[in-house]
Amino acid sequence: MAPQSRNRFKVALILAFFFFLILLLPESVRGDRRRNSLEEKRVMIGSKPPACRNKCMKCKPCTATVVVPNHKSQDDSYYLLSWKCRCGDKFFQP
């Protein structure tokens, strides 16, 4: 009986090893279902507009606007974009 109990112990040990190995596999190997939704979220590039509610000191309509500041550098390939809240011809910090 001793050899049979040793074999059961070995089988249980091997099964436990494979179980923990499967748990440690990365999501890409397991084929996780959440991966598709994460890929859809990554498609958006850039920042989102701020919520401009109550940011324009009771001026309406207060809307989010992209602002490009004046730059005098010789490198025209890079320019900073930022979001501001706008009402009429006035700009406010979001």
C-alpha cells in the first residue's frame, strides 16, 4: 500500500503544480474576455474636454474649447494644446 499512496501524492502534487502554473499565465495566453474592451478604450488618443459647469462665473453657455498658446520658438512641429472653458470672448480655467 505504501507505493500506491506515494503515487497518489505525486499525482496530486503534479496537478497542483499545473493548476498554479495556469493561474500565473499572462492574460494574452489565457485569452481573457476583458481584453477586447480594454483595446477599445485604448483607441482614444488625446485628452478629453473638461466639464465646464459653473466655471464661467454665471456666464452661459460655458463650453470647453481647445486653446493653442502663441509660441515664438523655431520648432513649429510641436505646439501645446490645452483645454479652457469659454463663454463669449472670455476664457476661464476648468
